[in-house]
Amino acid sequence: MTNNRASSEGKYLCSNRYAGVEMPPAKGPRAQTTGSSDFDPDAFFEKWAKNGNALLPQNNDLRSSIISAFNLAQSDNYVYHAIASVTLAQVQEAIDHGAENGMHAWYPKEAGEPPEQSVPPPSAADIAAYTSIFASTTSTPKALTAFAANAKKGSHRAAAATHLQSKRFLLFPAPNNNPKNKNSNTTTYTTPKLKTPHTNPYLDYWTWTCQNLSWTGPTPATVHVKHSHAILPTLMHHFGCVCPTYESLHLITRIARGRKIIDLGSGNGYWTYLLRRMNNPAVQVEAVDNLQSRYRTVW
């Protein structure tokens, strides 16, 4: 990654991403995971592409999953600092307590009501329908439409679907514009579905957390929820603050149109690494960050 003091804070990963900007590169930290002697991003992704499902938490054991995936010691006691300061053992203890003490209470009946006033959690099927929207093997617009169409009236899923549909608006400059046709200047952006899932460990972990934490997407009321979960610092340290999807990566490369991409506020470089793996066509990316935030893994 590139170290540039003029960039925004690393904790705001993906808050500023610009294409086509020429900036001089400088030497940054090498790829590493604290506590692992042999971390290599390419080897990690190769292993994940072959055995990702086996590396994900089995029986909701996130601690063992992270230790196995990143080749950490069984006695690992690294402290993840973010919204809280926790070790993997403490994160696992929170997971094991499930929804106790309102830990899964993301959906209050009304904005501002306390967690104990939350309505029952969404079903596993509704959560799976939500996470499928972001899969590389689905059409995002069609999956979002199905998410809304098959939602029960008054459910979390219905509220989340309406909220997501109100936030999605993607237009892309149309090729071969006809200046005489005012309607030809833009076209609705679509990402082609993949037959083989795009390798993205962060998205796979995020999908698991949605099921584990009973999350079926944001609604207007969830912005008022003030608590979070101990899982968050772990994912932030290993992957960053914002989880990329194949659609977001594809869109960035489309906008760049062969120009170099500057990942400004790149954090630990996960987005940069995934963008560089987009080989159709090959993508040039420079990561820029002031490195004020500490990450356990640097990609």
C-alpha cells in the first residue's frame, strides 16, 4: 500500500474512491497478519477458493474459523480494538450467548424504542433472500425485486426491501451516445452474473454473520439502534470497514475505463487487493492511506 499523509483516515475505508488520478507511489507496509508467520494474500485466496465453505465457522465457531483461515496460534490473545476491545475468545463468548440481553435486537417497533421492545427476529429464509442480493451469481436488480415481492406485509423483510429499493439508483454513461436523442445519454447499470462465485472471503463471513445475528437488512428504524456486536472488530481488523461486493468492484472498473484507480483512504488494502484481482481487463490500483488506524491484517 502507499503511505500518503494527505489522505483521509484509514478507518473510513472506501469513503473516497476516485478513478483516473495520477499520484506518485510511496512504499507502504508489506502484506501481513499479526500472529501469522506465513500470511500471503494470493495463497489465502487460493485456499479460500478451494475450501471456503469448510473454512467458514462450523457450529458458529468464529474463533476457530479465524485461527484456521489466518494460521494463528490456538492460544491467540490478540486484542482487536475498534468499537470495543476484544480477543477472539471474548468474541466467541458473545456469539455463544446468542440473542441474550438484546444482542440481536436490531429492529425496534418504533424508532428510538429500547431493544427489549423489538419485534421477533427475521426468519432464516428471509435472511438468505437478503444476502443473495449481494451474491455474484445473482442479478442484483432481480434479487432485490424478489426480496420485496415475496416479503410478508409488515415484516422486517418488507421494510428492508422498501428501504433498499429507495436507495438504489445506478445510471451509467451509455455507449455510442446519440446527441440528438436526449434519452440516450445514460443507461441502467447492470453487472453480469457469474457462473462460478467470485472469491471474496469477507462477503462469505458477512453472509454468515447475517444468519448468526438475525440481520435481514437496514430499515429506517435501524439507524437509531445504538449497540453493535463484538464480531465487528474482528472483521474490521482482518478485512476492513466496508465489505465489497462483486457488483461494486465491477462498477468501479467500468467507471475507470482502463485508467489507474486511486483507493483513497484504503485502510488495510482489502478493496485494493480485490480490485487488482479483477483481470478483465487488468486493473491498476494505488492504495493511499495515512496509516493512523491499526489493522491486524494488511493485504
